[in-house]
Amino acid sequence: MTFSPGATLGILGNGQLGRMCAQAAHTMGYKVIALGPGDDSPTQQVTDIAFAADFSDMDAVRKFAKAADVVTLEFENIPVETLNEVNRWAPLRPGCFVLETTQHRIKEKTFLQNHGFPVTEFLEVNSLEDLQKSVTQLDCSAILKTAAWGYDGKGQTTVEPTDDLTRIWADMDTDAAILEAKVDFQNELSIMVARGSDGHTVCYEPTLNIHRRHILDVSRALGDFDNATIEDAQTIARGVVEALDVVGVLCVELFQTEGGKLLVNELAPRPHNSGHLTIDAHVTSQFEQQARAACGLPLGDPTQKQPALMINLLGDLWQNAPPPWEKILATPGCHLHLYGKHPAKVGRKMGHLTITGKTVTEVLSRASLVDHFLQRT
């Protein structure tokens, strides 16, 4: 079913991803409503109607769903009961199965493994005894992660065979976790893929991602990968989005080993931090693709127009004084996106900068200057 411009797009979630999706939908002529906890959130600031309510508030959920023609999301960790209730009143894209699978690491990894996608070795852990047996079985450095509700490095810890497993399990404070063998990787990359309601898919090229303190710091779309890697990443992304029957945008996060092999790390069935640079550097942004897919429109052209690099702006940068925007924005090819969050807390994603240029050298030179102004180096 197609919902033409003028229809109402509902967004579950009220963060920066919803904000940028709403802005893209508004540009195309859609009305946008959103549901999420808190007041004056990034998404609520730019929507036509904001339902400020918890996802467990079923009365608010019903009112929201009834007011929408079609619903998408910017945050996958939403209770299944809420998703089912929304889907009773309006089409939910992506659907409940996609979200139930990707919001739970064990379900996600098992799904990927069962469908033949390359993943790290993993074991399910539901008790201290399970953890002890799993550490012995893997016999290597590993990462213990909570099965649900983890992101940006939260809910995970490194485990060595000689560690105090009793303490580690107690500190995790969970009854469902996954132990993954640590990967000796060369690069972390991600790839955005969009799939329409007609099954048509379009893929972006992968970005090279650099993390600090488990939070994405920089994403590069600077031609870092050879054709074979690009083709492998796009094949995996298309396969995953089709196997899950996604309608919308999906991010596939990948490890590239020293030998060049790609392993799927995690999935995100929504726009992703590493795809923010598509706003300024591509013909069609990931956010416009999300709106197009949810509303049943043809997908846009994912072609990259120019080299680009994205820098995350965390609240750390505001602790002494606001960043020197006059100097930063005097840098050619520098595009500022702030999310309307307050206050600026350490580790909180406040916005991002996209730096573009005619050549890779030009982008890197401009990024170095911006880093100097931000005092990040």
C-alpha cells in the first residue's frame, strides 16, 4: 500500500534519528507525529503532533497509532506488546518480526547463523554455570553482552579465561546474555541498505567506522575499501534485509578480519549514526529512504556525490564552553547538524559534523582543521 505525500507518518521514538527522518518526510510533504517519553525531545521539536508518553502507555499508543496512516521507528528496543498494538491500527514498517529478532542479540545471531551469514562464534549464557562452561569452550578472549537493551558499548564487558567469572556475572545483572569470541579485526565498517514494500533494494557503499570508548567517533566515506569488499558487504546487506523481510532501512555492522573476511557484528533496522553523512554527501539520504520505504514510494538514488567524513559531537565538547562554531563553520565543506538536546552531558550525542570536499585529501585536511578547533587532537 502506498501513502502519498500529505499522509501522516508516525515515528516510534523521539531521538535524533526520528528528528532527521521527520525533517526528510516534511520536505516531501508528509505530516509527522511521534511517540516517545519525555518533553521537548529532538523528534518532538520538529513534528506536527507529539505524544509524550512511555511505550508502555497503551492508551497513548492507541491514540498515536490511530492518528497515523503508517508507522516507522527510530529505535528498535520497543516492547513487543507496544509494536503489536501499533500494528493493530496502522501498518508498521519494519514489521514486528524484524524488531523482535534484532532487539535480542541471541535471536539476532541465531537468525544470521541459521541463514548462512558469517558471524563470530557465540554461545548463549543464562547463568554463572553457563558462563563458566562457555568460557572454557571458547578458550579465548571474549565479549559478554546482555541479550537485550544494549547499545554504544553498554551492557558488555571483555572476558578472559582467567578472570573472576563470579564477579563478572554478578556485575552484568542479567539472566540472558551472549558470549562472543573476540575478533582480531582490521576494520570496523557498516553498510546501509534500504528495501521498499515491493521488495526492491538499494545499497550504499560501506563506511569505515572509528570508535572511541565504544561510541562511534568518525565515519568515513572516502573510498577506503576495494571493489571485492564493497561487493561482499552489499551482498551480505541485501541478503539480510531480504531474509528478514524488512521494509525500511537497515544497517549491517561488520568486522573485516586481517584476511579480508567480513563478519556480521550487529544489525540495526533503522537509520544509523554511520549513515548520517548521506544527508550531505549522497543523492538520497538514509532518512529520506526510510520515509520513502515506509510510505510505499520508490526508493531514491543512493549514489555518493562527493567524498565525505562524519564526526560525532558528544557532550564532552561543551564541558568548558560551547565549541567555536564561527571558526568551525568557516571551514569549507563543513555541515553542522545539532539535535536540540539539553543539557550537554559527557558521552551524550549532541550532533554531528559532515565534512565534504572534491577529493579525499581535501576532506582529510578540512577534518584535521575542524579537529583542531574542537580540541579533539
